[in-house]
Amino acid sequence: MKKIVQILGLIIVVAAGVTVWDGFYILKEGEQAVVTQFGAPVGEPQTEAGLKLKMPFIQDIRVFEKKILMWDGSPNQIPTNDKTFIYLDTTARWRIIDSLRFLQAVGTENRARTLLDDILDGTLRDLVNKNDLIEIIRSSDWTKDYMTSTSQAGDLIVPPQLGRDKISQMVLEAAAKVMPQYGIELIDVMFKRVNYIDSVREKVYDRMISERKRIAAEKRSLGEGRKAEILGRVERELKEITSKAKREAVEIEGKADAEATKIYGKAYSKDPEFYAFIRSLESYRDIITNNTSLVLSSDSDLFKYMESLKVK
């Protein structure tokens, strides 16, 4: 009897150990789980973190993320409605909202990303094909105030009717309609990068270079015109200033000569003989030097004072 009790006790201990070892599991914060029995889901999904119980060995758990997950699509070469080929790189955010349905319809996150590739790439390609390039590269709030370039046809770019943000919202709305059947919620879709293909990009670069050269030539021409206008105005103003200065100089010189003549006249009228004498002395100083020989007539005014000096 005692031996039977010991065996029963041992069985109970082993069963308790097995239950603790494989019968309990901890669901972490940010995770959700589905209990499966022989591969088939059992009961409702577990979404709250904590210590959980399952049947050991018979049942298993499949754990999925509750947090937001990222999807990065591969860059695709897509033609727009105006026949311009572009590379379009997109990204999206999604999460699992029904882990039971997700397990039944998809199974794993890798397969979910493959599913998103098919759905989002197809939806995106369809909407890009229906819209012109300007709708993809401009946002809906773009206005003519931001206009800095020209379109591919050479005409001024007009504001988009939809814009990149509205098209991405349309992609989201179209793709989100089919996601609930997979237990997935699509949160948003965004364009990461839009670029021309290589052949088109070279043509765009050449066109941009030509446009900038044309603008530079216009600026230089305008600058040369302004330069000529400024230089002409400066030269005209310089001539006006020089002419005015010369006129004023002549007027001042004439007034000075008149004043000097007036002073000379007054001085001469007071003592003509003395004035004549002073002028003769100035002439002597300018004419006569140590090696000067003069031949004068007897009635010369210059000889008159020299003769008077000789007499004395």
C-alpha cells in the first residue's frame, strides 16, 4: 500500500512538473498568441500580456506582434499616364488586428509581406498608370507660387489636380478594403522616392542645363544693358559736371582779371609815372642778365630810365 502511494505521489509530482514546464507560457507586452492543438486553432486569441495556461504537449502557441510593422516595397519601374517611366519606391505601415484570422489566412509575417507586395504594388501601379507625372511628384498644396521650372513639353507646370499625398491616400483606401480578410490593418502608404529611369533622367538633366544656360544668358544680357545704361549716364553726368566747372572757372577767371585790371587802373591813375617806372624795372629784371647786350633807340621808353640813371 505504501509503495502504491509513493508511486502515485511520484506520478503527481511528474505531472505537476510537466504542467509547469510545458503547460504555462508567458505572453509579453506587445505580443498576441493563438493556441493550436495538433495544428488547428483552439479558442480565442490571447491579446493580454501575462501568464497563460495550455495543455502540455498537446497544445502549442503561435505568437504574433501587436505593434506596428513596416513594409518596404521594391523600387518599380512604372509608366505614368503621360508616358514617362519612373522608379517608384514606397513604404507602408501595418499591424495584425486579428491573430486567429491572420494565422488561418496568412500564417507568418514573411508571407504577409509577400501578400502586401502583391496587393500594394498592383494597386500602386494601377493608380500611377492613370495619373500624369506631375500628380506623382507634386503635393496637393503645391501652388504657382512655387513654380521654378518648366514641364517636359516646355510649358509652365500647372498645379496638380490630386497630388502625391492624395494618390497615396487613394492607394491606402483601395488596398485597405481587402486587408481585414487577412486579419491585417493597413495604417498608411507613403512614397519614399520618385525618380526618372536612367534614359529619361539624362534627357531631363540636359534640358535643365539648357534652361539654366538660357536664363544665365538672359541675366547676362540684362546686366550688360544695365551696365551700358549706367556708364552712359555716368559719362553724361561727368561731361555736365566738367562743362559746368569749366564755365565757372572761366567766369571766376574773368572776374579776377576784371578786378585786377580795375586795381591796376586805380593804381596807375594815382601815379602814372611811378607805375611806368615799376613796370620798366620789372622788364629790366626779365630782360637784362650778366651776359645781356641791348641795342635800343634813343626814344625807347626802356632806355629813358637807363639814361636817367647814367646821368645821375
